[in-house]
Amino acid sequence: QVPLKPGRSLMDWIRLTKSGKDLAGLKGKLIEVTEDELAKHNKKEDCWICIRGFVYNVTPYMEYHPGGEDELMKAAGTDGTDLFDQVHRWVNYESMLKECLVGRMAVKPIAAPKGEGCCIYSVFLQQIPEDKTILCMRTFIKSIYFSSLCFLFYSYDWFQTDSLITIVIYTKQKDMNAELVIVDCQDKRLRGEIIVDDHSYLVEVDLDHAVQEDLAVNIAEKVGKVEIILKKKDNIHWKMLGQPLEHHNTFIKCKDRGLFYRKCKLVSKMEVTHDTKLFCLMLPKSTHLRVPTGQHVYLKQIIAGTEVVKPYTPVLPFLPLDFKEPSHYDGAHIYLMIKIYSCGLFTQALDDLQIGNYISVSNPEGNFKKSQVQTSEDLFLLAAGTGFTPMVKLLNFALTEVSCLRMVKLIFFNKTDDDILWRNQLEQLVLKDERFEVQFILSQPTKDWVGKQGKISSSLLSEFVKRSRQDSKVLICICGPTPFAEQGVQ
């Protein structure tokens, strides 16, 4: 992020979009935009960007963009979909830029290919009787589709008793676990998603009849079988599971799936420091969701009529000193440690939530793999401020389940000692496990501070980031503000 000029906050942008000004510059008209026309608008004072087939005039948004003008200019006059997805695909650009909409990209006519290649299908079909041509063509297309999935064949079935409906998903994935299964049942709409690396398989139907709120998920890890068990509201015989929805029975990349949200209830809010709070959100009874270590979720709020989304990494309710998940941490709750900014539109709205209020929470996202930790011997965690949040679950996982680790060291940067999150718990953890060390470093310490001071630098890191042995395998994880992370990587 870059510092914005006064009067260029998110709230100021929302006010501008509601002012009635012609931000698109077309007096309310929508046009069809060719690639040549899009390419002409590639300057700061005249900048159009295409996202998923829609073209936006982002010129008036330049000074309001948290990432700065230069980031927007990387996509000026072009299709910026890939760049947008890399940086923040979770942002609801349709809502943020709706007043900047210019129109749709013109569909490019595709010329029929010449040569032998275009004869393959016709030759194939000429050899098939007329009444079976359509069936064979469907089968042919389906086989092409599934061959691109490396022959990963997923399937599902269902059966019923007088009181239960059981949906069985066969994944043939031997390392299936609860973190790879996400199930929601809202208003008769059942959505079951199985995560496989960067792809997902989806079962999504509008159920034939109503079911009770709570559901159960059973996983046979060794054979990769997942059971979703629903309780019937009425003990009647179902003739079918329900009507398939648009993306039912599909296997595609997770990034193409889009985010799915469910409403979670705020059940507690506790102070951690003078400006940071621990929020506890309760998942609906009709949701099965486990957030993997190193992954984040998105919170969505409607602020002044505009949908605003921010990412946060769930933590544990506290650092478990006996290296086991707390007994009451049953997967029904999500804990988020969030810094409340005095001028932060989103965090102020979060802080204003009352116990019992609801907020939308997305499916988890992230690329971190626990296998990176499982093959390491020395683990260094560099965190600044609330960049500590991903380290909480990572610490618990490393000290609980990774026996090959010889050293786990947290180097925790803050401004003052009042800003240090869970300081007492971290110091207790040092006493509990000889492998764990913590080093607090302050950039604005008081006179009483006797510890290290400064900001992240190569000289400072060289003092603390040292292998336990000359040939040990090292993993370094960094999280914090962008300048901190970039400096740490350098």
C-alpha cells in the first residue's frame, strides 16, 4: 500500500461514486469496446482497464487506489484480469467501480481453421450412425475435458433412510482430511466442495425437500470417501436428491470457482492490546469448514451501500502450551486477531459490531503448504505487528507435529512494547519447549526497554537468523506490511 492524499480514503471514494458525477465519462451510455479502442486509453489522465470482459474508466479512481497509481497503470489500456487476480481477486470491483463502467469488450470473430485439422471431427462423425451422433459427440467432448484433468475422476452418489439423506463423494484421494472438505447447506441449497491442490470438485444442488439445520461430515481418509449426512425435516421418501445447480459436478481451478460466503455470528470480542482485538465468529450449524494453517479468509461488509472485502488470517483462541488443540476449539468457531485503525473504515465498522451481529466469511484461500515445514530442521518466523497472526497456527503445528525441527525462532517486530501481541503467552511457550525462541525488536521503545531495538535489516537479521547446524534445512516465513516483507526478502 502507498500513503494516500487527504480526502482520498475508501469512504471518500464511496461518497464520490454516490455524488452523481459522470465517472465513466460517457454520460450514462454503455458502449462495446474493441481491443484497439481499449489500447488508446493507456495514460494516467485517460486510463481504461478490462476485467473479466468489462471495461472500466479508472482515471477518477487513480488517487484513491490503496496500491498506488503505478499499480493501476500496469494494466492501462489492456485486459488486467490476470494481474487483478494475482494481487487481490477478492476485491468486489463490480461494486467499487460500478459508476466507472464503460461497457463490454467486443467479441472477436474467430475464423474457421484451415487444413486437415478441421476435418478430424467431421471424419469422426461420418463413421457414426445418425441417431448416435449427438451422444457420441457429447462423450467425445467429455473425454477431452476429463483428459485435461489428468484422469482425476470424481463421482458422487446418495441414499436415504426414513430420517437421513447421505451424499457420498468418491475422491480416490488417499490423503483426504477435514481441511479439504467445505460443506454449506443454506435454504435447501447444498454445496459440497472438495479441494485438490489448486483445483476443486463441487456438488451443488437445490435439495428436493427441506432438511434440518445441523449436518455431519464423515471422512474415510485412506480411501478418500467423504459422506455428507443431512437430517430430513419430514420423514418422507425423496424421489431425487434435488435439482443440479449451474456448477454442479464440475472440477475446475479454485481461482476460477469464485469465493463463497456464509454469514457467521459474532459471539465474543476481547482486547489483546490497546488497539487490537480477538473476534470469535461462530459458523452456522449447517457449515463444515476448517481453515488450514497458513491460509486466510475474507470478511465482507456493506458499508455506505458499497460491498467492502478484507483478508484476515484466523488464529487459535490462545497459544496452547501443552501442544494440543484447545478442547473447546471444535471447528465451530473462527478466531480473528484484528488491529482497529482510528481512520480505518473497515476495521471501525468491525469494531462497531455488537455481540449477536452477523458478518460474511469466505472459504479459505492461500498457497502455503505444511509440507514445507515437515521437511525443515530450522524454522524462522519474521513477523511485524498483526503479521504475527499467520504464525499462531504455524507455531502450534510446528511444535506439535513436526518432530524433525531442531529450532523454531520467532523474530517479532513492533513499535512499542504495548504493541506486542500475546507477549506473556510467547514467553511461557519458551519455557515449555526448548526448541522455541522468541526475540522482540522495537522501533520506538521507551527508556525502560532493555531488549533489541531497530527495524528489519540485513545486519539485524544476520545476528538472529543462524542455522542450528551448518547443513540444516532452513525455512523462513515472513509476514507484515509490504515494505517489511520486501525488505525481509531482500
